[in-house]
Amino acid sequence: MAFLKAISKTRRNLAENSACVNAIGEDWDAMFRLTSYKLKGEGVPVKERKYLLWALEKYREGGDPHKFAYDTKKKKEVRGWGPRVQKNIRVRGMLRPGERRA
């Protein structure tokens, strides 16, 4: 549980995820023997499985969890068809539905 709190960030709170807590447990030896298949059986999502196994390996190598833990990426602010829509760049050809002439 302490390890999950150490590698958790604001958008990735593993300490409150019941599937992760159930899969990890309190036994350190069992935690280091975790595999992706065991985590999948407990119902841990794919991104969290990969992050958890990566963090365990970093910790096993002697790293400090507070230094190597990172948060998930924020959701993109701008949606659309790339520069055509976002930066009002003139593009030759037919307009797409919903696109305006500059």
C-alpha cells in the first residue's frame, strides 16, 4: 500500500484503485513476483499494469519512487483536423464538412 501511494500522482491514483490494492497486497515478496497475467486476472487495466510493473522494476533497481513516478498526460485541448482548423491555414482543395473558408 505504501508503494502504491509513493508511485501515485493526481491523475493516476493507484492507492485508491481497489483492483491494484487487491493485486499487490501487503507481502513484498509476492509483490516482486507479480506478472502481467496475475494483474490481468485481478482486473487491473492495461495502462496501470504496465506502469505498475515498470515502477516495480525501477524500485527493484534501487530507484526512489518519488523521483521516477510520473503522471498521465492531460487530455488534448484542441480537437480537429490539425493545422487546417487550429491555425487557420489555407489549404487547396475541397473543404471538409464543417470547415470554413479563411
